[in-house]
Amino acid sequence: MTRRPLIAGNWKLNGTLGQAAELVEHLLPLLPQSSAEVVICPPFTALPAVSAMLAGTTVALGAQDLFWKPSGAYTGQISAAMLKEAGCRTVIVGHSERRGRFGTPDPDMDAAVLASFADNDATVALKAAAAAAGGLAPICCVGETLAERQAGHADAIICKQARAAIGRIPGDCSFSEIALAYEPVWAIGTGEVCDAAEAERICAMIRGVVAEAAGSRAGEAVRVLYGGSVKPGNAVELLAQPNIDGALVGGASLNAADFAAIAAAA
Ligand code: PEP
């Protein structure tokens, strides 16, 4: 089975309306005509404006999070239907910056702020299922901290997170619409990239988890991405790995030329 490469840019807490418009304007002419699916994930507030700018292009829109309930007394939350209405095709779920599992805690971030990033395996499962049921393609993030890797627990933690992330996906959803992103926490925003051979080993392991849980066709169909300091200089080697179907890109997605070069490597 051929899997379409997916390159997703996570803008995080970056992008006022003016900045978002400027970045999209620079990016669109630089993107290659390739078979890869390219998605950008601006902050919630910029989604409708960016959606309008992407109309008629091959670039899709994604959000950085969602809530699993469709409506109700959940102050500050955003549902799958709201994201669809804003023009989203995809949504990131369970990013380590939302699981409250930072590798190197930000000294400005106190315990109360960390606690407000409440995602865990259970909420990630609910969010991924709500996204899939709502017609959004979830990108479910998994990955170990440096301490967990050094303790020899990386594989067990990643498998547990991956199993949980797909555990509630409705039976009628196609796994070609689901992505899992291996994002070692120690490689996110640090400039430290996971060795390509090790990233390939982990991504193959994640595919195996999906195959075991949902069947071999699901394992073949699911897209497994790598994320963690992906840059133009390392993208070619990472994306050449047989079990790495794309990249989730943070910092480099804020630079139009860098993000376009990563997309060209897919
Ligand atoms: C991310 O935020 O998912 C990420 C991989 O960030 P960066 O590319 O900056 O390491």
C-alpha cells in the first residue's frame, strides 16, 4: 500500500492575523508541486482567515487541539464541528506540550500552568475519537522524555501511548485518515534530532502497535510521522525511511523557505 506523505506545520502560539497572513503569502509560492499532503496548523483565532487564503490551493488547514464534547458548559473549549466549520481537515492531538510532559521545563512555567496542560492517554483517546468521528484527520502525538529514554522505558511508553491514542477510534473510520507522530520530547524545539535509524525503528514499532490493535490493513494504512527539530538539512534522510510517512514540524514551519524545503523533501 502506498501512503501519501504528510508534512504538517504546527505554529503553536505564533500567528496574529497579520503574521499569519504574511507567512501564508510567503509560503504558497514556494511550495513544490509534489504528491505530499501539506497542512498548516495556526492558532484557533487565525483559522477562518487562513482557511480563506488557502481556498483553491493544495494546502490544507489543521488545528492544534480540540475537545471531545460536541457542546455544553466547557468554557474555552473547541469542538470537532467548530473546527470543520472553520475549514480544518486535520487536528493535532496530545502534543507533548499539552500533555504537560516537557523534557526541559520552561523556567517561566510554574506548576499551575503545567497542570493546565491536562492531556493524558485517556483524554488523547477521547480527542482522537471525537476528531475521527467528526470527519477530521487526527495527528496523535506520542513520545518519551529524555529521562524515560535514559531509563530504558522509551519503547514501552511509546507503545502504551500509541495503543491508547487509537483505542477509541470508531470501527468505521479508515486508518488512512489517522496519523501517529513520533515526537521524542527531548527533540522538540531543542535542535537535537533523533537519529534517522532510531526514528525508523520507533515508527515501525508504532505501525506494529496499530496492526496488532486494529489489523494488518490498518497498520499498512496509518501514516506514522516523525517530529522533533526537523529542518531542511535533516528532512531528506528522515523522510527516506520506509516507515516514516512524513513530518510534524514546529519551529521550521514558521519560516516559509524552510517549511517549503521540508515539503520538497517528502
Ligand atoms: C513540534 O512542536 O511538534 C515540533 C516537532 O517542534 P520542533 O520542530 O520545533 O522541534
